[in-house]
Amino acid sequence: MAGSLFCFALAAQPKFDGGMMVHTGYLAATLPARNHEASGMPFGIGGTMRFHVGSLLRVGGEGFIATLSQMDNGSYVRIGWGGAVAELRWRLGRWHPFFGCTLGGGSATTLLMFDGSTGDWDAEPDVVMHSESFMLADPHIGLEYALTERIHLTSRLSYLTPLKRVDVPTGPRVFLGFVFAH
């Protein structure tokens, strides 16, 4: 009897989960192009896939992209990143607090038009485009709410941290999405 109850308890634990999240926040940096102050609220989307190891540990991968519009003329800073993620998660009824970190890589592409517009086909005289890649750590804390056993509403707060000096706007981000456990 005890053995069958133990097996039932293990079967109730999901083996993996995955889902999508949208995010925003506040990013800022001084970029070398004319000492341009890039700042504002980005908009992005991405996803995660994690395997459950025991009752606390989740490991897997994730990737996101965010665009920070600049100067109201089509200029932007676009950041894409992803990597391996590890998290510790507790189950407190329907609430599942967690914290973790993503280690991986990313790239940032910056397009700044100091004169001109994207609304025409004319060559623009004063445009800067720059792209660079970087290694990163993305520590985060979050909270999931189990709508059902398999569908969770998730939220998290993170701070993308390049591991070397790069010209990438950084700052806190807030994520909101759904995770599906299996």
C-alpha cells in the first residue's frame, strides 16, 4: 500500500514544462554613436522549456527577443538572448515561487537614424548601425499560479547582465505568460 501511494505521489509531479511570455521593463545605456542615451520600455516575447529534476530543481533552456524603439523614427535597439536555465521552485498550494539564472549568449543590433525617416525609399545621410554579441547571465525571481494542474500563469522579474563590457541597454524586466506542465 505504501509503495503504491509513493508511486502515485511521484506520478502527480510534472516531468517537464514549457511556455511563452511577453515582457517589458525599463532599459537604459549610453551608446557610443553621438553619446546617444538609449532608454525606455522595450517590448519582447520568448519562451522556456524546463525538465523537472526532483521536486525543487528545473533545468532547461529559454530564449527571448526584445525591441527598444528610439527617436520615434524607426530607430531601435533589438536584443536577442538565450541559454541554459536552472531554477529552484517550491509548491505552496497553487502558488509556486521560484528563482534561477540563465547563462548563455545574446546579440544586440542597434539602428539609429539621426536624420531621415523609414517612411520613404531615400538614402539617409546620417544613420548608424551596429551589431555585437555577448555572453550573459540573467538572474530572475518569479511566481507561478496553477490555474489547473497543467496550466500555470507565470510572472517573473529579471535583470539581463552581460558578462563583459558591451553597448547594450540593461535594466529590470517584467515577464508575464503561461506555462504548460506535462
